[in-house]
Amino acid sequence: MPWRAALLLILLAAPAFASAETAGPLLVLEAKIPLGEVRGRIDHLAIDLQRQRLIVAELGNDSLGIVDLGASKLLRTIAGLSEPQGVGYEPQSDAVYIANAGDGSVRVLRGDDFAPIGRIELGDDADNVRVDAQNKRVLIGYGKGALAIIDPARRVKTGDIRLAGHPEGFQIAESGTEIFVNVPDFRQIAIVDVASRAVRSVSTEGFRANFPMAIDPAAHRVLSVFRSPSTLLALASPEGRIAARLATCGDADDVFVDARRRRIYVSCGEGVVDVIAPQQESYARVAQVKTAAGARTALFVPELDRLFVAVRARSGEPAAIWVFRPAP
């Protein structure tokens, strides 16, 4: 059964809330997929598109959840991790990379059966994972200020890109020539030249706690979201000039660009997803969709046209992945 049809079998009665600016919900809640006996905070998500598997870093549970989207159910839970924060799927080598904050390790699993095939010791606070397909490598933020460069063919660390402080959300430019990095401890956004590894920075002008980041290639902008105060800043790339700003929901941890609809989704721990649209040179919130308190991590998958939101266990309700369909 196709995964979309399976999702509709568990269609929920509770609709997403849309603000008065919209004629109808811009994100429709289709399903909740339970994650089993998972407790504590859930961190980032990744996708294996070929197998239609969602990979969930269950930080507070020291585990990894594997969701079969085709069957709309939990496939398995992998225990024995150490505060997994970041996760990424590298398709060329068919491998899953899991960055563990607790022991600073990166565990590497085989994509088909999740057998362990490697372990890389970074030493401290292994965090976000990004697959750099153009340059055939995996990048992982860690420590007091570095992006580790991993060779996926050999599953070894080959070098570092040094930064002023610990990197949070970071993104690779579509051209593959630059990397944009949130460095909240130093109130800056770092811009890395991939060829030379030279780093320059843009001040965040007093805004603090910039964690999530996305790139809008059509608008040539880098989007960074701050928690204090809750604000989206848009930087014109590649020069890094602040081009626009907008107040957002609180405790943001992920931001995504829906290129098809020219929208931005910001997932926030206060229990909402902000739906934002460009207006001339700036932006406006066009809807605010209810989720659940603490549900701040998410993943938008354009190929499936779905937004997946990780919701931790609550009284009377297990941890789950909430599946939203953008509309229209």
C-alpha cells in the first residue's frame, strides 16, 4: 500500500489551527506515528528516501527510532547510544551517521539493516550532521568550535574546519562553495569558503541563541532563527548582509524552505509551527499551526511533500511523529 494511503487510514480528527490571515489550514495533520516506549527529549531527524524510512535521534532515550513511512509504523528502535543529537543518511555509501553528545562519538550504521560498521571519536558534544553530496563528504559540528570532515568511503575523519565556538545549525550552499554556520556563543553567523577553509563572520546585532538555519536558494538568502528574542533573520548571500527580520514563535529548533509554495516553516518548542511567506523584500507570518509543547524538532521532505514533527511522550500519549501535509 502506498505510504500516503496508509497515512490516510489513521487520519486524525483534530485539524491544524490556521490564523485569521488564511482561508484554510496551510498544514493539515494527517497522522501520528507512535515511537514506542521512548522517554525524554527527541532531537533531529533524517530521511532514507529510497526505503522511505524516517530516522529519529531520541536524545533523552539514548536510542534511534526507525519509522517505516510506507507502512506508517515504527520499524525498530536501536538502543545503546549516548545522547544522540544529530543524524544523517549518506546515500552513496548507504550509511547512517549518528552524532552523540554524551560521549562525543559518531556511530555509523549500515543503511539496510542498521548493523554497526564504524565509529569515529570526535571527543566532545558531537551535534548536527550534514551530508555534503557535491564534495562527497559528511560534516559534523562538535566541540568548542569545529566542523569535522568525514570521508564516507573510508568512514574516517580527514580534517576540521575551525570556528570561533560550538556550531549549532549549519547549511551548505547549493553551489557547494560555502558553508553558513550558526555560532550562538559568539553571537555570529560564520561563512566558510569551502576551497580555502577561510572563515569570516557576520554579527547577529544583539540577537542571541541562533540555532536553526536554512537556505532559500531562489531568494539567495540564508535564514537563521534566534530564541532571544524570537526572530528570523534573513541574510542576503553570499555577502551576509541582513536583509529582513521577523518575530517568530519561541524556542525554535528547526526551519525549512518549501520552495514549491514559497513558504518557510519554523518549528518551535512552545508548541507551534510558524508558516511564513515572503512579502516584497520582507516576510510575514501567514499561519500558526498547533503541535505540542516541546515539539521543536522537525524535518520537511520536499520529495514526499510532508513536514514531520517529533513530539515527545506526554501524560497519556506516547512519543510520536506527527505528519503534516502542506496545503494547498
